[in-house]
Amino acid sequence: MRIPFVNNDDLDATANRFLLKHHPGGTFPVPIEEILDVQMHIDIIPVENLRNRFDIDAYTSCDLTSIYIDARDYYGQTNRFRFSLAHEAAHIILHRDFIATKQCATVGDWKSAVAALSDDQYIRLEHQANVVAGGIMAPRKLLIARYRLHEAQLRKAYPALHSWELRGQIEANLSRDFRISTEAIHRRCEYIEIEIAA
């Protein structure tokens, strides 16, 4: 089964529909664990050394009822944990048919199923999940508003900051706001092309 092309605007729209259905209040940080567990009835199961042994943070069961996640992230409730949950939610939304056709009783089976994809198909699968996860965890309008707020506050407090220092501090603040990693925030800001105001 091929992973169909979905343009980025449609991926953002998918994230928005997810939020309208599961988190219409629009507050942040998005309670992704509660959405998956309570609303969608998906079990979140920690697995010891998942990242070290299999080089993945998380994966979704082929019956779409469970997300297995690295125990260190699970128990630490890290920002990486939250983004990984959103990433797996995106796979469930976008790639349900692909996942459901696989026979995977173990993480090794899952890795084999994904390894059977061509490089282009794998990149598409992961890109789509990352864009939707970013849209779920840091919605475009809210991210832009918070970016501009932090930018104004930092410019006032530290007028001598260089633009790269300013951007780094803004992204650190946004990471705390949305409770996802600064790397995920940085990618999301680049994706929606937020720039430092002149």
C-alpha cells in the first residue's frame, strides 16, 4: 500500500479538525495524553529501552488501540513524550489504512513493515505525521500570537539582543508554553515561516 501525497495546507487542516473535535477550548498546552487515553480510548504503554533497542521513540499497534512509548519518556513526562504522542495520533488519523493492513505483534514486526517502504514513502509517512503533530501541539494562529508576544516582551527587556539570540529565546519560551521540545518548536516556526519582525 502506498502512502498518498497530502499537501501541507491539508495537513494543517487535519490538525485543526482534530483540535476542534478533541480540544475545542483552544487552551495550551494541548492535553494530548488525556485526549488519546480518555477521548480516543487508546492505551499508552511504556516500554523499557524502546529507543535504545529499536531506535524509535514510539509506535502504534496495528489494531490502533495502543501506543507503545519509551518508558524513560513516559515516566519523565518529557516534552518529547508529548510530541511523540501527537506524532502517533497523526499516524492514526492519516495512516490508519496502512497501519491496519500490517501484521505486527512486536516492535520488530512494526519496524519490518516500515522498512518495506521505499525511502520516498517512508519520508512522506514521517513528514505527514510531523506536520500534523506540530499543528496539534502548536496550532498556527496560537503559535504566531505567542511568538509575537514573547518577541515584544524580549525586545523591551533586552533591546541589544541579536536576532538569532532573540529567536532562540523566543523558541525556548514557546517550548515552555506548548510543552514540546525547542527542536519541535523550531521546526514548526520554520514550517509556518514565522520571522522576527523588522
